[in-house]
Amino acid sequence: MATGDNAKGGVGAALDRLVRELEAARDPAGFWPGRLSSSALATAAATVALRTAGTADDRAALERAEAWLCRHVNDDGGWGDSPESPSNRTATLLVWCALGMAGSAPAPRRRAALEAAETWLRRELGALTADAIRAGLANRYGDDRTFQAPVLTLCAIAGRLGPDAWRAVPQLPFELCLLPRTLFRYLRLEVVSYALPALIAIGIVRHRRRPGGGFLRRRLRELAVPRLLAMAGAVQPPNGGYEEAVPLTAFVIMALAAAGYGGDPAVRGGLSYLRATVRPDGSWPICTGLGVWLTTLAVNGAHGAAAGRLLEAGGAERLRQWLLARQQRGPHPLIGGGAGGWPWGERPGAMPDADDTAGALLALRRLGPADGDARRAAERALDWLLSLQNGDGGMPTFCRGWGRLPFDRSCPDISAHALAAMTAWQDDLGRLRRVRVRRAARRLHVYLERAQAPDGTWCALWFGSQAAPDEENRVFSTARVVWALRDDARTAARAAGMLERAEQWLVTAQHADGGWGADAGGPVGIETTGAAVAALAGTGHGEAVRRGAAWLAARAAGGDALPAAPIGLYFARLWYSERLYPVVFSLAGLSRADNLVELDDAKT
């Protein structure tokens, strides 16, 4: 933490409070598990799955879930992805389905919630027919059927699509899952790489309920079903949760059960996961853990004395060993690839991805010397990143060039993160690997130049703003790229032109009160302001940093809880908030600003 006179001011008090909060939130194993917001969408999907495939023993959990849904209806009669989110058609549609399946005569509160949902949906969709529902989802998700098909399947199972319900559900080409993964990039699938379990399950139930295509196609699908059921079980993690995602697991369970495979091991495993992850209040989050991501954010974000306190309290070596143990040791059963990547979470269903692998590499660099274990882990990780790099030079999230849909396309903030990780380790590599890394770094640099908008901004994939008309959070996205490129002097020197344009835009986007929102307008946010201050610290924009740090300190030094905003975007653009995001991003900004500006109590 800060010392001397500055410790008495707002920044010192704020840093002290933020470090204490992180220390209190640490798991006994030393990492930060965090807590994602409860989700109406996830809770509704889990409810339908338990009603479709569960047993009488699930009755109490179902009653709590339905009560939670009724308590969290928005004032306008709809539901959002998180309790802080405005109503949207997908979450409201799923809650309407879930509550509509609830037993016989509905209780008054449930009846009122159903009536409110129907009113909201009619206003939003124009009608509650199968065609109107399908058109409304297509308007939201476009050509991406990753989420459309499962949502329509849930509606069909819940009896909300009329007598010919399965006509509205698209027949996914689930038989193609038997082809080698290396061919997927050429198939132009309408689902993204991570969705294979849903592709299999939704495809099977649609085929069972309303077979389509010619005789040979139907016969081929019928022959493929046993092998694909085995595949769904083979890619299921030990705890039963596909990708630690409650909605995805619930969709697979309900689809297989509705297809007549309620006794399949994949269904039993998924039910065990849902029963184990329901919260005491009856709700579920969309994902059960971001432990690796949050831990690397904390390690890489904290600077100066604040970093010293965090690492002293938890032990840098203990964290280093924990991270080393999380590295993927072989090909992932779902997305393939080699060994070396890191997943986003500490639980078995989390998949390796480029963003978390870059974060882990940078954290290992900070946590200790590049000894044998760390260097071997870095070499495996860098080889994995090199194999992931797309043809345009950028980095996707999970799979190289698998498709044209989100998560398989290159992304600027992930690309910048990967570039920073490569630069941090390149001097510790052998000659041949160092040459490959430098070549990849040059391609990443070229990609970032091409991806930068004329005004100097970049757009991210995993973060956004519900308040922005296009749902983009250009401040947060641009700050993440600047932050990554600034952390190494060599990278910053090569990217000087890009950085100058981006930093100037960030300065002009600062609000009059010193904070930042998604852009020059819209509400100011703690996470976004923390990222912007961290990006601009040390750039020569001292006044902007000073004002931003004062804004953060005024909020972080007080006794009130720091409110978490739903800036996170999960699969299929599902919004979530994470309780540690305002803490880690405030700490990142203030710990960097603490060495550059002096604020006293009067200024805060």
C-alpha cells in the first residue's frame, strides 16, 4: 500500500481497502474464485431440465428456483440475464417457459409473474406464436444458431410452440460431429466451436421428434446416434458440467431426456452437476467459477506496494504452483488442440483459451524466476498459442479458424494480451522457438493495426455495456489493448502510433466527473474507470489519470460495498456481473496511479 503522506489521502485509503477485500476473498488454496451473479436465464434453463429429466427429490429445489424467479421480475414485467440487467426477450422467454411448467394450479405470485411475462413478450414480439418467437430470436442472434436452436428446443419441450412445435426448431447437422475436428473449419457450421454437446443433443431430439431430409439422410442420422451419445459422454467433465456452463448443461439434459435418453450417463452426470451448483436461494449462475481468470487479473493488475501485500499474504510461490497445476496437460476432449493452454476456471469443465493462457503466462512471469518448471510451462503455452493464431494474424478464443462466428474469430483485446505474453517470455526461449514467437508477434501487431478503428478504438468480445446502443464498451476494450501493449517497453515502442491514437481517444472519452463509461456518454462505471486509469498511467496524460484516480478513490475508500456492474459477456452474449471485478480493476488503476499522482483528502 502507499506510505507517507499519500497513505493518509484517498488513494492510500482506497488501496488499503481493496487489498483487504482481496485478502478476504481468497480461497484457502490461495487463489480467487469470485462469484458470478445469479442468472434468471440459467435458473430457468436448469428448472426446465430438472422438470424434464429429474426426479421427485428435485421438488424442493424447483420450488426455490421458481420462487427466486418470481422475486426477480423487473418492474416492466420481464427478466434480464442478471438481476442488474434490463429485460430481454431470451431471458423472459425462458422464464415464461419454466414457470408455465410448474405443476397444476399456479400460486398467486407465479400466476402474476406469468401474466407479466406474457404481457412483456407480446409487446416485444408482437405475438406468442411459434413464428413470432422464432423471428424474435433470429433478430437477436442473426445467423448464429448456437443459442437459437437450444432456446427453441426448450420452448418446444415446455409446450410453448403449439401443436407442431418441432417444426420451429432448426435441424442441426449433428451427424457432422463424427468428422475429424480438423475439417470443421471448412464446414461453415451455424454453431461455434464450444457448442458440440448442444449440437449433438439438440440435433438428436429434433431428429427424433420431427425427422427431416431424405431417406438416406435420416438413415445416416439414425446410425450416428449411438456413436454421438457416446461422444457426448466422452467430452463431459467428471463433475458433469459441460464447460461449467449451467445453461449449456441444462440444454443437453433436457434435449436428451426429451429424445428418450433420460437414463443416458450424460444426463445423469448433468443432473448431478445442476444439483451440486444450485445456490441456497434457489438460483444458478451462468458459469460456476472464473478462478484462473480472476487470479491472473489480481496478480497482473496489482503494482507496487499493493502487489507486495497481496503476494506476501498469499505467497507468490503458492500461487505459482497453483497456476502451474491448472495448465492443460493434453488435448482437450471438446475442442482438441495440444497441451499447454490454461482454462478460465479452477473446475474440471473449464476449457483452455487464449486470453487465460496469456494471463497465466504474464502472472508466472511476475510470480517468480523463469526456472525449469515455469520455463517448460511457458514453452508449452507459447506453442499452444502459436497453433491457435488465425490466418489474419489475430488470436481467437478457443479454436483456430473453426468458423466465422464469435469466439472463433480473431479479437483485438485477446490478441494484444497474447502479444504481451509472447514478448514477456521470448528472451527465455531457445533460438528456434524465439524466432517463431517473434514472427507471431509481428503478425499480431499487424492484425491490431488493421483492427483499430479510425478514431483509435478497438472492440472486445467478452466485455460490453448494456447501456450502449450497440452494446459495445469501447473504453474498456481500448483500455485493455493499451494496457497490454504498454506493459513492455519494446512492444510499446513498436506500437507507438496505435497507442497515441488510442490514448488520445480515451482522454477525450473521460467524463466531467473524472470517471469513464462505455464511451463519452452513458453511465460511468467502476470497472471501466479502473481499466482506463491503468491504461493511461505513465503515458503523459497525468491530469486524466489524476482525475480518474480521484473518482476511483472516492468510491473505493468508503465503507459501502463496491457495486459490480454486468459488463461481462458470456457465451451467446449473456450478461453477467462478477463481485471481484470492481475490486481488481480499481486496484489495477489505483496501484499504477499511486506512483504517479499525489491526492489528499480534499481532492477526494
